[in-house]
Amino acid sequence: MALTSLSKGRVVALAGGVGGAKLAHGLAQILPPDRLTIIVNTGDDFEHLGLTICPDIDTVLYNLAEVNNPRFGWGRADETFHVLDEARRLGHDAWFLLGDKDIALHLLRRSMLDAGMTLTQVTLELARRLGVRHPVLPMSDHPVRTIIRTPEGELPFQEYFVRRRTEPVMLGMRLAGLAQARPSRQVRAALDAADVVILCPSNPFVSIGPILALPGVRERIATKPALAVSPIIQGQALKGPAAKMMEEQGLEVSALGVARYYAGLIEGFVLDQKDAILAEGVRALGMTPLVTDTIMRDKTQRVRLAQEILRFADGLPGR
Ligand code: FO1
């Protein structure tokens, strides 16, 4: 039975950083706000300079609002760094680049959290103020923090990712706070109402993994038609350390390796045309492959890929 996700179904997209935000932006050009919800990883979040930094939430918000920095993928376009420059002059070791506009958003987030709002309420309010109409939901209102195990010991995610530029070998990871964490009521409701779930082209371990690790999320997705988009093309990640992490985890560094990682959870798998040769392997895992151009260089390509994915979702078997 067709899901008709293009015409009336409800879509939930799970997103991490830059790749996920690009596809979410493409989907948001096609689907109205009552038919697309984006659930975002918060494992990358951390406290810094008294601010609560939510890199993946902000990357999604800035992309949907079309105010993102197109060069870095994160942060704001037309950004200045006066606050950080002055902090540096006063002795701050500025290893994490927060621009002035970005800091303004963080000050508002700080004051709303301090006033007792949940991270979900804060995110929906910031989205509204940025002119974002689609619901963007943090995966949980409980803090979950990704910790990377390295030969030097454990490193909080941003220390590993930004300060250490992912140089230490990743031996494994853990999610601090997971035992106490629950997906928010809004996340549970969105998943329950979904006709299809899309795992965006984000890092499977550190971006999508934490969302799937929350109690009840995997189980809910397993009852829905679901598909994933490979963040790996020709054995390389378009952005970020996904390929390096897969290698260090002993996984095959390919789109097929990603498909295997999601085996049992999804029915559809989208891989780049440069990896067309892997489509048979995807089929052998019991998934339907879609081979297409998955590189999103500009808005037109984001929308085209989103359209193709929705059409593909329509043809996936229901559960
Ligand atoms: N990534 C970097 O590589 N260097 C930075 O200085 C940096 C600052 C930053 C500030 C705000 C923000 O929302 C994101 C920022 N990122 C930075 C990106 C972020 O750390 C990662 O891309 C994500 O955590 C991975 O998904």
C-alpha cells in the first residue's frame, strides 16, 4: 500500500549535523509543517562559557531559516566574532568558535532555560522567532552527552571533535545520562503519528545513534516504514569523521557498512550513484535500494533529493 507521503502522509526525519540539516531543509520545502517533524540529536550538546550549546539543533534551525553559514555548514552566515575576540584578549582559550549572532541566540536559550522552560519549549520558541514553521524537536529534554573513548581516556564529544579535531583513535563511545533519559512527549507523539521515518545522511554513531538509543525510539520506528540515506559515498564521509569512526570500529567503510548498521530497522536505503555497485548488497540485506545523486550542493539539489526520497518512501512496503 502506498504511503502517499508526497500527498498526505506524515514524515519524521531524524537528523544530526550538517548533512541531516540539508535534507531536512529540502523536505521542508515540499511538506507543510503539519506533515514534517524533525527530531534532532542532542548528544553533541555541552555547557560552555555558561551557555548551553546545542550544535545539531542550531544547525537544523539555521538551515531551515536559511541563515546558516554555507561554508562551515554550522553557525550563522554573515557572522562576526567581536565577543570571542574580546574574550580571547581577556585570556579565554577560544577553541570553540561562537559568533556574535550565534551568541545572541545562546543568551536567549540560557535565559529561557533558566526561567524553567524545557529544551523542547525553548527550541520551538527559538524556531518561531527565526521564522521556522516546521516542528524541530530535541530528542529528549533530559541531558544526554556523547563521550568518546580514546587511548588517552574519555573525551566529551566537542573536546574530541573540535578541540582535538577527531585525531585520537575512537575505541568506542558511551552516552552519559542515557539511563535517566526519555524521549520527550512530543517526540513520542511525532513517531507514533508518522507514516514514514527518514534517517537523514548524518553520522550513524554519534548523530543518529543517540536518538535510536533512547528507550522506545527503536521500537516505535520498527513498526513504521523507514529508510536511511547514506552519509558515506565511495568510502568517504562528505563531512565529519563518520568514515574514520567506522574504520576504527572495525566496520566496512562504505554505504553498505552503513546499511548493515541499520539492518533490522529500515526497509529502504538511499545510496549515491557513485556507489551503484553496492545496490545488490543492500538488496541482500532485505532492503530496497534507491540509487541517486545524494550530494546536496545547493537548495535545488536539496529539494530534488527530498522529492526523490518521498517518492521512494511511497513505494516502500508498509508494516
Ligand atoms: N565545529 C568546528 O569544527 N569548530 C568550531 O569551532 C565549531 C563551533 C560551533 C559553534 C556553534 C555550533 O552550533 C556548532 C559549531 N561547530 C563547530 C560544529 C559542531 O561542533 C559539530 O559540527 C557538530 O557537533 C557535529 O554534528
